[in-house]
Amino acid sequence: MDKLISLSLGEVMLKGANRNQFIDKIIGQVKRRTRDFSGISIYKDFGKIYINCNDDDIDAVVEAVKPIFGIVYITPTLRIDKSMASFDDAVLELLESVKGNGYKTFKAKAKRSDKHFEIHSDELNRRIGALVLRNTDLKVDVHHPDFHIFCDVKDSIYLYATRYKGTGGLPIGTNGRGLLLLSGGIDSPVAGYMMAKRGVAMDCVHFHSYPFTSERAEEKVKHLAAILAGYTGTIRMYSCNLLDIQKAINKQCPEDEMTILSRRFMMRIAEAIAEKYDYQSITTGENLGQVASQTIGGLNVTDAVPNRVVFRPLIGMDKIDIIAYAEKIGTYETSIQPFEDCCSVFLPKHPKLRPTVKGIERSESKLDVEGLVREAMEALQIHTIKQGEIE
């Protein structure tokens, strides 16, 4: 009887001919996240991934793989051979593992993927049920049990009772590479997480206005990126000073257009980074109607700039739901730290609510748009951000 960890995969299993590519991506993530443990081996069997590790490391390995996108359940599991010699002992060991949880009812749930195995699922369920009833005070409840005892018959027999919820989604990198506009606020880290969960390998660009904004404000954003890196792996962060562009806008354009003109320059610079470093998409934390630049008119005007898809996963979400998401992924407490961002510089008293592409382009004609973008790109700084670590 062996102790191991099984990983149940979600929509990855619906991918048809491409399924193995998705599974191999997840296995690569598992290897990366468990590389500091000794004695690790990984294999796949009938749509699940199994991790062999030292018994003392099981709980730690479970925690290490929880953030991996594409996994829906993580399960400490017992593996026995098909001789059934250890079957009863394995069921009794599972019962020991759930003692103290206050359970009163159970249900056996066997699945025979290997149809050549001579014992049918119903018979396995009866054998499990008889063992539990004979050795505990638990009762059977087939409709609403407190817990299940699962039995999967594959190349071996796998038995398990405790399942931890995984992150779900699609494995990182299966939907290309994306560039996140990462501010110090609540919204953009959540947007980055949501697109990473859909398989986008995510790096980020942060715009600041140093020295009008402080170095601590940028450090805050690096810490947000480090939290995201806990889910996505190492993040490349492009740091761009927007101050010269904002000064030019402030000097030559209408005050009420400052926010939307700055936003269009952010999109231009993001597009230039995406072109230079091969990103297929741009992600923002914009939320419809939240601020002046996020009205329908504002979004139309900023959308006219980039030549690649712009993802706005928060566009229809309620702010309360976004905050709950930020708390869930661990970015909220950092996001609410009171350090200013570049959007607070030259902030107009009454920003334009209904800008048009034609009107904004008229204002931009007073600026050396290409020159300002080129200078910003030349001064770009690049940081490598790892989980909990900033280089």
C-alpha cells in the first residue's frame, strides 16, 4: 500500500486531441513547485496526475500545488494492487484519517475505469460499506452524506476520502502570453489573476510618475506582482515613467482630457512592449463606469490605440465582488496601502466623461506622440519578480 497525492483535472479533460499538451503543462508546473522536495515522482493515469512523495511531505506538497491552474481537486490517496490483498486495510486507514471531523454519515463511490477488472463497482461499494458499518458508528446516506469514500480502479486501485479544492481554470501558457497593466489598486491584480487562470502567461507593465510619485509606491506594485507570481510563476515587470508625457499633456492639451490622454499613451507603450517582446494580448483592470476613463466613450477612445486584443475581465463586475476576489487571492491588503499612483498626478477637477476619438486625436496632434513614446521606451526598466521575492 502506497501513499500518494492525486490531482483531478477539470475542463482540461474536454480538450480532445490537445488534452495531453494541457496535462503536460500542468505536470511541468507540478515539477516546478515541488522541486525543493526530495523523492518526488510524477505520473498520469486515466485523466489524473499522481505525485509520489515522502509520507512526511504530503501535507506540504498539497499546499504547494494548490495554486496551479488546471487542477480542481487535490487528494491524499492510497494505492494498492488489484489483488485486493490490502483493500480492507486501506479502507480502514482512510477511516482513521477522517476521525475527529464529526462525520456521522458516508457513501461509497467506486468507479471501474478498467472494465476488465472482475469486481464490479456495485460490489466494491458493498464491500466498502460493510467494512465501515462493521468497524464504526457511521451510517449510510446515499443522498447527502457527510463524506465519500472513493475507489478508482485503473492500472492500480486508488482509495481516498479527503479532497481539497484546487484553483481550476487552464494551465499557464496554453492561451499565449499577455501583458497586464498593473497599478497599485485593487482591480488590476485581480484582472491579471483571472486571465492567468484562463491560461495566459502573464507579465506586467507599471506606469509611475517618479519623483511626483514615491519609490514606495512602485515597491508596493512589485509586492503585488510577487503575490501574482505565486500563481503564475516568475513575472517580468516593465517599469515606465509617464511624467514627461503627463507634463506635455498638461502644457498643451485641455485639462479635462488629461486622464484619457494619459490612458491612450499607456496603451501605446503597452502595445510597443507587446510588439517588442512578443505578447499577444493586453489585460487591464477597467470596470465599466467606475471612473471617468472607464465610461463607454472612454473605453472606445482607448480601444482605438492597440492593434491586439484587450482583455477586461472585470468589466461587468460589482466592486464588492472584485474586493472579495482580491481578498481570496491575497492582494487586497497590499492594494489598499495608501501610496499614490501616476493617475493622481495632474488629476483634472472635472474629467471629460464623453470623449470622442476625433476630439482626442485633435488634442494629440499638438503632441509629438511618437517621440514621447520612443523616449518612454528607451527609459524602460525591467524587473524580475518571483513569488515572495523581488530581484
